[in-house]
Amino acid sequence: MLNEAIRTDYSEFEKVMGLYAYMCKYFKYDFAPLDGQGIDDFSDYACLTKKNGICCEFAGAFTYLLLQAGVDATPFEGDGDSGYHGWTYVVVGGKGYHCDATWGAHGEDPDADLLLMYFMLTEKERLDNGFEKEKTRPDIVWPFVDEVKSTYPADDTTFAVFHDYIWFVSMDTERNVIIYKDVDGRTGELSYGDL
């Protein structure tokens, strides 16, 4: 998966973009494995090997792939309007962001365009998606969650343009830009600089 999604010369941001696009395209949301009894049926491992799962498995699988690529990440979780949900917190260029591969997943159409609405979110944007601040937390270190909660800031708005129904077109690693399109089909570019 790493070899298919990223190149060894990718920056941190390019690794996150490549792996996010890969997971959203090839992984499917699927409740069926919840009926299973073991690690082969319901786990981050199962999600990676079968390329399907639910939100907490997506979060763990995405986190694992990012860590293998050298990007700091951890699974995150929260409760809100639609109940419990899991996603991934990533650190790029020393700044934190929330990435939700579950909500970005293409579903049954792997050729669908990649919606960037849930990619590189701030904490405010994550909370605006219906989550409650006091009920969002890192999904690991649960006995110490109150002690470490404040160490996961996400307030950089560099990628805010993505969060208003913007679709990924391509990534130009020579110029360090993401080419995207809006709902009217107009294209634009966002420079990610040296991230």
C-alpha cells in the first residue's frame, strides 16, 4: 500500500495526501465484519488486509500507514450529533490537523472524485461537523486522556479552502500545489509550500 500510494521523496504533506487518497479510493465502509469474533474480522489489522471496516478501524489503519511513512499521527474519537465516530489526527510541518478517511471514502465507486471536505481540518471545523469539544479525544492513552487532551492542537487554516465541497484533481510535487475543482467544475490551486 505504501509503495502504491507514496514515493520515497514525498514530503510529510504529500505522504498524508497520497495515503488519504489511497484509503478513500480503495477502502470501503462495512459494518458486516462486526459480526466476527477475532482479529481477522474486526480490527485495524483486518481493515488493512481486507480494505474495509468502520470508522475506528479506518482511523487505526490510516494512522498505522502514516506512522510507517514517517508522519506523526494518532487515532482520534468523538461523540456528537451522529453518535460515536473515529478519525485520525496528523502532524505536518509541526502543526496538527484532523483527517477523516471514513467520511472521505468513495464507497462503492472507486472512480469517484475525492472530496477534500474532511481532509486537514482544524479543531473548529471538526467541532462544526457536530462534535462536542469535551467529547473529542485521542483514541489511545485512554486512562490519561484528560492529561494529554490539550497537546493535540489543530488551529492552522492553510487548508480551509478544501472544506467547502472541493474535489481533488491532482498533486504537483514539482510546484508543491494541489489542483482542485469546485462544484461548478472550476479549477484552482493551493500551495502547500514545503510541508
